[in-house]
Amino acid sequence: MKTALITGANVGIGLATAKALVRRGFNLILLCRNEAKGREAMAVVQQLNPAITVELVMADLTNIDSIRRAAQQVKSTHQTLDILINNAGFSPDRIEFVDNIEKSFYANHIGHFVLTHYLLDLLKASGEARVINLSSLAYALGNATRFFKRNEKLSLLSAYGDGKLANILFTEELAQRYADAGITAYAVHPGVVKSNFGGNFTGTLQVVMSLARPFMRTPERGAETSVYLASAPLSVLIKPDGKAGGSGGFFADSAPKLVKHNDNTRKQAADLWTKSLAFV
């Protein structure tokens, strides 16, 4: 029986992913920031399949010490980890900084990078582990030259786009570095899902979000690609070029998609990895 750890598993896409995987017989570790909501999610998921185990781990993805403690907790009770779904997403409603890093970039990329790093031993021990990083087509709004730099004039959408672009570059570099260790990695666009994102927008953006909401996906629909990548046989995921499991690829609607961005280069991916290591 495989074990999956899902960040942000108490709400939205994360909870929908947890429900789908528990129905497929996965044991789950739910990593959440809010303990009360995390326990509610545990009860809901456990009820769907009493035969599996569900654990709750608390962590704040903008706090390195918190992430380190959470990883240590997991390592103290598990020898292996089969699936890591870096799902938790932070949508900024104002520009804030943590250690001079824009907060949504910190939560969406740095926090997940650090968590993945500390769980690498468990992932390697699995023999066939998968890391699934929730990105978005908003990567198109990102710019690698802004990574790790304080910018008081950054727009909310640009800040969010930077994190989503970083998710893709991190996925590519992780796949390259750990292919021989039996780890595959995937970036996912879940679609535009009904959430609180954009609730703070004003003017034209507010109008656009209001018009779009009736056409947005449910969390269950948004979770489908993550569930597919977590549960499908690797033989099904292999790319036409033969790369194992389509590893390093960007997926939407359960299929690989091209990433069209000038910053999507091996150099940028390696540079992001090097700079992210400073936070470990």
C-alpha cells in the first residue's frame, strides 16, 4: 500500500486530491497549516476508507523551522514515501515579504523546495517515488529575473506568476537530478478552479474574475491531473521520446503540455536550484 503526502490538504484541490487517493487505497499524510481544519479533513477522508491510515502534520510553508520539524516528524514514523504532492498554494492579496522574499513566492516555491529536500531520503527509499508540483498557466506572467529579489512595486499577478514559473523550473531540475534515484517529477496546471483567489481585486480585474467564476472548475475536476499522475502506471506516462514517466514535464487535463516561456531553460532551472539551496 502506497503512502502520499499532500500539502494544503484540508481545503480545495488538496482535499479533493486526498479524497480521490484514499478511494484508491493510498495511505495519507495531510500537511496543513491550520490544525482545526486539518483534523476536520482527516475525519472526512478517513470515513471514505477506514482501511487506510491518515496522519496530520502541521507546517507553515513560509517558516523554514516549521518545515524542518514537519519533515522530521514524517521521517520519525516512515521509512519510505511514495508520492509527494506539493499542492498548497498561496494567492497574495497584498505584496508582503518574508526575509526580503515576496511571500507568495516563498510559500509556493521555497517552502515546497525545502520540504522536498528534507524528504528526499524517504522518496529515494521508495524505489519509484513521484513528486507532483501544482503550478499553473499563470507561469506565463512570471519572470526569472525577479526571483529572490525584493520589489515593492510588484503586482499581485506577477508575484503569483513568478512562483508558478519557479514550480515548473524546480520540477524540471528535480527530474534531471534524481532520475537515477527512481524519482520522477511532474508540474501540473489544475485548470482555473473556484477559490478565493482574486477576491481582493478591484477595477477591471474584479470584473474579469466575476465573469469567469461561473465557468471555473470544481476542486474535484481540478484534482484530476494530480490524481492521474499519482496513480497511473509509469508505463502509461512515458513520453514519446521514451523519457521515464514523462518526468520533468508539465501536465494539464492528464496530458503533457508544452511550456512556452523564454525563461524555461536548463540554465534557469539549475540557477533556481542553486539559489533555493541557500534556504535549506
